[in-house]
Amino acid sequence: MCRALIFFSLLLIHTGTLGQSFLTQIKTLPENKPAQVTQDWLLSSDSFKAGIYQASGGKDIVLANGLIQRRIRLTPNAATIDFRNLATGQQYIRSVRPEARVVLDGRTYAVGGLYGQTEHAYLREDWVDGFEKNDADFQLVDFSIGPLTHQFDWQPTTWTMNRQLPTGKELTLHFTSPLSTLRGITVAVHYAIYDGLPALRKWVTVTNGSTHALQVDQIVSEILAMPEEESAVVGSPEEMKKQQKIYIENDYAFNNAMRYELSDQATHWKVDSSYTSQVNYNYQTPCLMEIYPKGGIDATLTPGDRLESVRSYELLLDSYDRERNGLARRQMYRTVAPWTTQNPIFMHLVSTDPAQVRGVVDQCAETGYELVILSFGSGLNMEDTSATNIAKFRELADYAHKRGIKLGGYSLFSSRRIDDENDVIDPVTGLPDKGAQFGHAPCLASRWGLDYLQKIKTFIAQTGFDLLEHDGPYPGDLCASTTHPGHKGLADSRWVQMELQKELYRWLNARGVYINAPDWYFLDGSHKTGLGYREVNFSLSREQQKILNRQNIFDGTWEKTPAMGWGFVPLTKYQGGGPEAVLEPLSEHLADYKQLMMQYYGAGVQACYRGPRLYDIEATKQTVQEVVAWYKKYRSILNSDIIHLRRPDGRDWDGILHVNPDLPEKGLVMLYNPLKETITRTIRLPLYYTGLSEKASIRIQEGKVRTYPLNRAYEAEIEITLPAEGYTWLVME
């Protein structure tokens, strides 16, 4: 339906209440009729289509897609009264709260909200009609509906598992204040619901339509008073469990943890003192969730300016099972951030000597690699935008492109000292070079930082580079400087630097430039971060590295897809270590080289093969070609979801299972034997997420196919012999 046709201009009378035409207009929407969920969305999600509906005789507007629904009462003001997982029936609303909260010019205002609930442990439908609005709050005056919009332009130029941007519907509620001091200020609360995914996206925009400047100190874009996960008579909010059946991720995450929960800077679980019937004697149960950026915003909007809040993604879960919840989260990334499914085959070159770069480009073309990264220590300096430097790397990029190879490189932002004028200023001491997370760091909003961003853009635009490996993207450092041109002072320093970082990554995506970055900027365009590893471990022996790398893969793919993480293979000396740690000369350690490649490619994970070359002699070249050809043959299933079978412990077999019900190869198993003797084991393969239900056709490597029945737990039992310190793989169809 055309956006213009379903945009309803609701009557606003002088008291700020909605006119009677509102009920007439909302009744033109289809009535919400939730049906029983009869299929597993993780196996087939095509039938779950997003829509915007009306309910309760036109009093409520509903976002629903057959998996979840969020119902908002619109009169006398807007407030969510129902948020449910339709597969389980679980209700996430126990108490009505405003739809948002804003702090403007130092004063706090609720956006929407209904009042009158006295029991906050649960909410009954028959109470809602008796609730009232507060005239001092921002009042709902309008709403609009349209198709799903996207935050930035994305141009995939590498191998990509999913090239489809998400589809769905958006609802926007428009609010104004009846207060004369806020005349011309509008707040819009946005909700997006996706096709085929039990998730919502929510954010808020503030627009200054007045004739004077407006200070936006903070935006609380989501407030959910949810049922508690556990009841404890005593216990602090930090100690007690938060609601486990909802996963919340927002686009305000940093600190280089390489794991979202440790990077999140905007999800806040709070106590609810109005909930006086809770079990905790001191009212300390963490059952009130709010989304807002830690440290505030402190933005000044001149007339006509518009400010957008943090965007949150709310995924409703149907299980306590770690694997299933991980599968749900991974599917969320594939859907809402499909750029994370890009996964080019790359190596790390430690030189920028033109002859060596051309030689490695040739090796990549001959072996099936797709991208060369000029690594840290190679001599690449993207901050040098001189004509000579640009010409050198433009020529190398042109050569690579003619061979069908992409070229990119490494740039360090954080963890470096610039000078007193441009480094972050410690809020405690007021001194530079004191308060950075990683010892030293420039402020991204300093003159140097702003110039750095422009130089990176200039270098990439003029050389035609295809990748930025960005070490130390903005990690969250506060800056108390009042002289940096990009921010006013301490209060806005984090928000401004974060916005600058996001803008760079969005610009890169619009140009089709791939991004490796050791931080959680996935929702704003980064493509890959580290699996999670300790760099000095790569100075250990190859025998240790093989097991440690498999542990890193196993642990780093519970929440990330294979494409979202990188590993590491030091072809030459790195972080110390002797001859037992490196692979050069490659031909002398060919078995270890091949197994390390198979471990990573067999997981669908790209590793940083860091060194001067991919092969030294013909036998090495043939081995690399063989592994890469195998990976490309099974690329789609290897980039599909991982089921974790047994974590490597050096005592017995370990392995992972890739699954995808939409492919001809429904599953692919990688199994490893760390022991020094051949072993035979009977292994139960959990095949539920392959979509197979009664039997599976399984072959060991490229051998003969055998049919195995599945038990009532969708498992196939198979006997496998694994060579000493070796591996094998199985395909099921």
C-alpha cells in the first residue's frame, strides 16, 4: 500500500487530545488475528510476513508477523500494553510505561504513557480502559506506516551469502508537547518489524521545528517493564538474573571485547520501586529495561535540525537452550545486517614492495584467493595522501583488479600517541595521554582525528582499495577537551566520536569497501571482527596452535556466524616464538599448513595467513589450491550455521556441524582427532536443524553414500575412524 495513502493526519485539539476522526482512520487497518504458530521459523520463515493492524475496536495499533506482536494503545496517549512471543505465548509487559523519554534543555519529559496501574506485577486487559494520560507528557498527534527503511547504502562487492536487504513494515508515532516552552519540538518513535524474524527495531528522532536552539541531553528510546527472570528475597541487581527470553542489541557498542554483551553501552537493567509486590524486600529486582547511550548525548539542535537516537533490536527467544538462542541471534544478523555474510578469502602480506605485492597477487589468482591485505608492519600508510603514495598504491590496486584480486590494507587509529593537542583528555586529571583504554589514543573529534577520517577516505577513493582493516576503531574513550573542533566538551565527546566512526563505515559500505575491525560495529556496517584469541598464543608450537585455534573457533561461533569472525595463522614469526611456532618454510611443514587451513575453512572462518607468500614450491601450491577448491565447492554450507558437537580438549575427538535446510547439502561435519593414535568412535549427529526428519544420506568425504535413520531426537548414529592427529569430514543430503 502506498505510504501516502496510509498516512493519517489526526486531529489535534487545543488540549492536546486526539480528535474523534482518529478512531475512524485506524479502523481502515486490517484487524489483528494472530494464528497459532505451527512451524519452526529457524527451519522455514517465508510464511511469516510483517504487517500493521488494528485491535480492540480501533483503540490499539499492532505490529505483528506471525511470530511476535507488539500492541500499542493509542488513546488517550500511546503506550505499549502487549508484547508477546506468539510461538510460546510469553508476555513481556507487566507494567505500562511511556514509549520513550527525552531530556531537553535539562528537563525530563515522558513521550507517551498511560497512568493508573496500581499492581505492577502483571497487567490485566480490563484495567487499560481506565488508564489516563499526563498532560505534561508529549502527546500522540499522528502516526504513519510504510515499508522497512535502511540506515545506509550497501554495495556488496565480495562473495556474499545473503544479498537481500531485510523486508518488513515500519510504524512511526508522532508526538508534540502541549507546553508552550516546547512549541515546534516534535518527537517521533519508530518501530520496524521484519518478515520472517521474531524481532523489532526501535529508535527515536527529535526534530527542532522551533525558532531557537534546543539542547538534547539524552534520549531514552525504549522502556520495558518486563516480568522478572527470578525472584530472590535478597540480592543486588548485578547479582540477579535479567530476563533471558529477550535478546537486545543496539548500535552503541564498543571497547574491543569482540563480544556484544561485553561491548554494549546502552542497555540498562534497572530496579522498579513502583513494583511493590515483588519478592525482593529491598525492591532490587532488575526488571525494568531502558535503552540510552551511556554518558548522554549533549547535542545542540539549531532550528530545523534532527537528531536520531540509538537503534535497538529486540529479538524474542523461545528457549533457554544456548545453541538455539545462538542460532536465533545469528539469523538476526543475517537478516538485519546481511553485509555480515560477506566472506572473501584473504591473506595478510607483510610487505608493500611493489614486486612482492604483484607476486602475491599472482599467487592468489593461481590458488583461488580473492583479496590481499597489506598487513600491519607492511609499510602501508593510508594517512599519506601525497600524489606519490597514492600513485604507488593505485597502480598496485589496478594490477590486482586486472588479475581478479581485490586489494586492501591496515590502518591504526587507537592505541597510539599523537600529541598533547590531539590526544584524549582524561576527565579525572585533565591531562592528555592518561585516560585512554589502551594506554594511548587520539580523540576522533580532534583536528588530527577529523583529518585522519578525511585522509582514509581520500586514500581509499583515489587508490581504489577494496578493504579497510581498521585496528582500534573508536573504542569508547571519553575526552574532556574543550578545544577540539569536533565536540564541545566531555558530555558530548563519546556521542560525537561514535557518530564519526559510524559515518566512516557507512561511507565505506556505500563504496563496496569491506571492513575488518576489532569491535562491534556490525549494525553500522563492519563486516568482521576477531573470533577472540590471545595474540601471544601464536608464538606457541604448531601442535598447540592447532588445538587452541579449534577452541577459538568453537567458542567464537556461538553468537557470531562463521563470516563474522577472523582467525590467525602466522606463516612467519609473530609475537615471539621459535621455529616450532611458524610455518615457513611452508614446504617443510605442509601437513600442519594444510590442517590449519582445513580447520579454518572447514569452519567457514577466514584466517589472517600472515607472511610473504602463500606457497614456496609446486607441492605447496597444489595443497593450497586443493584446500581452496574444496572450500569453494562447499562454500555455502561451510558459511551456514554451526552446531557445536564437542569442544576441543586434547583428550578425545572434537567437532562441529554446519547445517542449512535450504541447501542440497543439508549438513557438513568436521571431526578432529588430537591424539597420537587412530581412534574409532560412534558419534550421534544432531540433525534437527538440517531439516531432515526421518533419514539422512551421509558420505565420508567423497566416498559412498549410506542412508542412516534418525531417532526421535533427529539424531543419526555413525561410526567414524579418525587418523592420528588428523581429521575427516562428512556430508549429509
